Amino acid sequence: MIKKILLIIVTIGLLSCKDEAPKNYVTFSGKIMNSHGNEVSVKGKDYSKKIKMNDDGTFSDTLHLKTEGVYYTFSDGNEQTSLFLKNGDAINLTLDTKEFDETVKFTGVGAETNNYLAQKLLLEEKLFTDKLYDLKEDEFNKRAADLKTEFSTFLTSSKNIDTSLVSDEKEAIDEIEKMLKGQYAQVNARKMKFAALTGKPSPEFNDYENYDGTKTSLKDLKGKVVYIDVWATWCGPCKAEIPFLQTLEKDFHGKNIAFVSISIDKAKAHGAWKKMIADKKMGGIQLFAGEDQNFVKEYKINSIPRFILIGTDGNVINPDASRPSQPKTKEILAELLK
């Protein structure tokens, strides 16, 4: 009898010591406050999955990844954050879309690595501002070196991060100064390119077709601040700016400013232009340049979207203005309209 009991105890011990088979999937769950829809998505280079949400904003699913230990993108509507996923992870995500980046928080297996990525994004938004590129070159070079140190310290102080990601991050941090200096050169080259237009009378456009069937010329808007969006229906980055432009229009409704969108679509896309304006409920003054590309040529536009800011006197304030999605745009317009 005693031998049988001992045998049972030994058997149980052996079974309990036996390693569990590694999971070949990721368990991913979470809760989204003020969600933009009824589903979220996870996408990678060779992976894409949409996950249905419950009415209370919760979701849960298993992700069978083709490649693990790499970066993925989590999206809710137009907003997104980064993920680093490995088989065996059991991650729970919570966030509030009203303050998307600021409220991203992960718990569970693999949480530390993903919280690092979320906090790093906030640090980048804080430190990599447009004002950085307004510095004089010697000041900029010093700041670039300081930023490398700040990101290195942030990485070192973050605990329990996946070792493969740490290796990638160290390589990226080593390249920060080079990357920033390259961008600084590009920004200043672009400023020089358009310097001849700044402060001078704006090139004109005349009798462009308006969405409502009337004609509009730039001279019709003299006496107003004019914020121009040069775009096309086929341009993805242009379409991404539309919601932000609509918000600006709402914020400055009734003010002495005209929001003008000029489509440079080909004539054959005229119908698509009208349809998109209707479908997206685009406001402001919607114009179709058609075959007249003189305005585009005068402003040296070779890529879109392009935004142009003109003063009440008809002179160019900025021939390469910030986008609606950039926070400083609202600040600039508010200052001009005081």
C-alpha cells in the first residue's frame, strides 16, 4: 500500500515538472473607451487581422503570427500605436481615444516591452517638434547630441524589455544624430527653395470651378487670411488630412479666414472629385484646377498635399505651410486672426 502511494506521489511530481509545450500564438485582449468603430485591427508585414469589439469596448482574440518578435501596428479608426509581439505573449491593452497616445497601457505577459514603445512614442512627440529645425546649426547639432543621450537613458532605465528589441533600439539610438542632421538639411533646403515667394504677392488662380458650379479667383478672397490645400482624390496623405482640415474649419468658423481646397485631378476625374467632396462632407471652398496648372507651377509644387498661407494683403506668409494635422497650424492661424 505504501509503495502504491509513493508511486502515485512520484508520478504526480514527474507530471508537474514536465515542461508545457510553448504556445504558438499570442493572446490579445483589451478595452477601448470612446472607440471609433466596432472593430480594431492588428497589422504587420505579413499579417493582418480585424478583431470585433463588444458593445462595452472590450475585445479578445488569439493571433497566430507568421513572424514573431517583430513590430506590428494596432489601429482603432485612423489612430494607431505600435506592438511588439512574440508567441506566448498574453497582452491586455486599455486606452481612451480622446487621449489616444497618452492613455495607452499594457498589462500581462509581454507588457513591459509594449509599454516601453508607447512611452517612447510620447517622448518622441515631446522632443521631435518642428521648433527643433528652426534652431541655428550649431544649436541644432548640440541638441541632436543631447537627444541621443536622452533616448539612451530612457532605454537603459526601462526594465524587462525583450532583448531583441533592446538590440534594435540601441542601433536606432546610435543613428539619431545622423538622422536628425539629414532632416535638418532637408528642411533648410526646402525653406531656401521657397524663400523667393515669402512676403511677395501670391501667384494668382483665376476662375477655378467651384463645387457649387460658380467660379472663384484668388483676388475674390483678398482681405481674408487664405489657407490653401492643394490635393487630389488619388492622394492618400491628402485624404488623411481631410478630418483635421474639417476640424480647423469648425474651430475658426465665422473668423476672417477662407479655407480653400484646390484639386489638381485630371479632367477625367472630375466626377470622382465631386463624389468625394459629397461623401466626405468636405467644407470650405472646393475648387477644381482642371487644365490650368499655372498656380501649381508658380508655387513649385511637385508633391502633395501642399499647404499655402496667404495674408489679408494678398502676400504669401508661408508657401510651404504646416499641415492641418500639425498642432502648430491652429496656433499660427489663431495668432494671425487676433
